[in-house]
Amino acid sequence: MATAASAAAAPLLSAQTKPLPPSIAALKSRRGEMKPITNEERQARLDRAQRLMAEKKVDAICMAGGTSLQYFANVRWGNSERMLMMVLPAKGEPFFVVPSFEEDRAREQIALGPAGTKAQVTRWEEDESPYEKVALGLKERGIRTGTLGVEETTKFVFSEGIGKAATQVKIANGTEITAGCRMIKSPAELALMRLANSVTMEAYEAAWKAITPGMTHREFGELITAAHAQLGFQGGAMVLTAEYSALPHGTIKPQIIREGTIVLIDGECRADGYPSDITRTFVIGKPTDKMKKVFDIVRKAQDAALKTARPGVACEAVDAAARKVIADAGYGPDYKYFTHRLGHGMGMDGHEWPYLVRGNKLPLAKDMTFSDEPGIYIKGEFGVRLEDDMHITESGAELFTPQSSSLEQPFAV
């Protein structure tokens, strides 16, 4: 029996005053397992981008604050109306255009990346045009004509301004370059994603062991968040139950978890910016025969996608394999019950290129990563989704996590 002193010392739920359940309190931090991305790897990314630029005949690419800037330069910068831009020529070193009054902060960020303290930084004052500074930087590097690729999430006002300032340069979508690098994962990136997946599965299972009928969906969500925190990571999950599990992205309505009803959890954590994305569907107590049938169909669809995925196969074929299983089982056609694409590329943005969806004929390649998440959603009754993260190998595909075996046992035993 716990003493008063030990009970007082037990970790607490953030929004409550009671101790954590034993299954969560027993978790140990795994933060030490995380090996961050190095600047040597980021330099290799810049080198690969330049090789792709040569292949695609792109003379330079530019990117403002956002994930791609962090991916290549280790610069974490929120966009505002004031432009900070990195420009990477097809040959030579990148240069930066930054607001003058934020130069010190910008240099601190830039110094953390492969460009280091030697990067060329051009300042622009409040009454100057940052776009003219970009155009001048291109001219100084011999880029007076040609193609400038713009990272896809760059604000239109920035790309339009650069286009007007550098009138002889063709502005083009730079996704072939940025996504062309980002969608192929390195061993270090794969290791971080495996860790994130493992942590989330451990957190889910610990929270599941503590669930009780009568909890609100928010209370169960707090358990999942607390379990991630015990493991040393920030993470959590959306929790849906009963008829609300048929709404793939949830609802604002309050929910109570009851015995014999579906519970669906979908969430993530991140290891050095690299995410997990896992969905588990289960029932407290005894599921109905219909629930079990739907679960089995969804599991077979997930298996079909995994079996189909391999290098050279079109992205759309993986979606088609899972969708056929669901439609042939009576839950078709098309998007009637399986209402979304099979999966999305996995990486620093969570959802990113490429996508497993009809019409995407891009062939899979080794070391791409995706979610594999078929679902059947019966409005007014319940929904079942199973989601694991998938790595394309040399000859096939593998999941980072053990699959769910049943509604009664969502975790490996």
C-alpha cells in the first residue's frame, strides 16, 4: 500500500489533482534515445537539392519561413508580412535576405545550420524592397535569366514581389526540388520516425489500460497526453466514441465513453520534428458482430495496401488495393464509406508529398514513408480506422508498429 508521502509525490494529471494511473506513472523517459539531425545531413540535403536543380534546369530556389527552411537550413522562422528568404543557387552557397532590425536574431538561427556564421546575409530596411535584394543577389551570382523555383508554401505576395523585381527570371513551382528531397528519408530520419511511433504506441497502451466507462473523451485524451509526457515527449490524440467515430476528423460535441461502444484515437508525437501518426479503434467490453465484421474488413484493407506497396508501384495502386477490399465487402462504391484517400506522405509536416490517392501515378521509391489508414465510417452508428506508418523498402513495405489484432485487443500481446 502506498504511503501518504509516496502518494503526494506521484505525478499528477495536468488538469486534475489525482495521481496518474499506475500504467502511466510506471512509464520511463525515452528522450535519451533521440538522435537529432546533424548539420552534415542538412548539408547533404542542400547538395541533393542542387543536383535536382541541375537535372530539372532550375537556376535557384527560394524559401521563406516554414518546414522546408528548417529542413535545409535549421532555421525556425515564423512568417509575417516581413520577408525572410533563403535563396539556394544551383551552384554555390545559399544566401539570406532578412529584415534589418531582425538581423541579429536571424543570424543566430542561420548559425545553427550548415551555413553557419559564414553565410551571406543581406539586410533590408523598413523603407526598402526585400524583393529587390533577392533580385540583386541573383544577379551577383550570374542569374539574370532562367528559372527561380519557389517553395510551395511561400506567401504569394513574396513570390509576386520577387517576380516583379527580377523580371527576366521565370518564377516556377519549386516542389520538384524541395519535395524531391524531403520525400526520400535518410536512415537518421527513419530512426526518428521509428522512435516517435514506438513512443506513441507505448503511450496509447498505457492510457488504454487506464480507461474506464464514464470517462469523457477529454479525460481519456488527457491520459494519452500524460503518457507521452511521462515518456519524455509532447504528444496526444483526438478521441472519438460511438457515432462520432464515424466523423474522421472529429466533432466539437461532448462525448462519454461507454461500455460496448467504439472508441477511436488518432494522434502523434514528434522526435526532433519527425512524427508518428497512429490510429487505434477498440471497444471496452464486448463489440457487436457488425463492429467485428467492419474491423476485420478494415484490417484486410490495410494488409492489402501493405502487400501492394513496393518501389515502382504507382501511389494510386496502393489506394486502389485497399479500396477494392472495402468495396468488395459491401462498403462501396468509391468514397461512400471509405471517405478519404488511403494515406499521405509522412515527414516533418505530418502530411506531405506524396499522397496515396487515385490519380497519383508517381511511382513509389525506396525510403518513402506513408500513413496506411483505411477506414469505414457508418454515419449515425460508428467508424473504424486503423492507421500505421509505412516505410517503403527495397522490395516491399514495412510498418513501424505492430498492427491492431482486434477491437478487444488493439495492442500486441
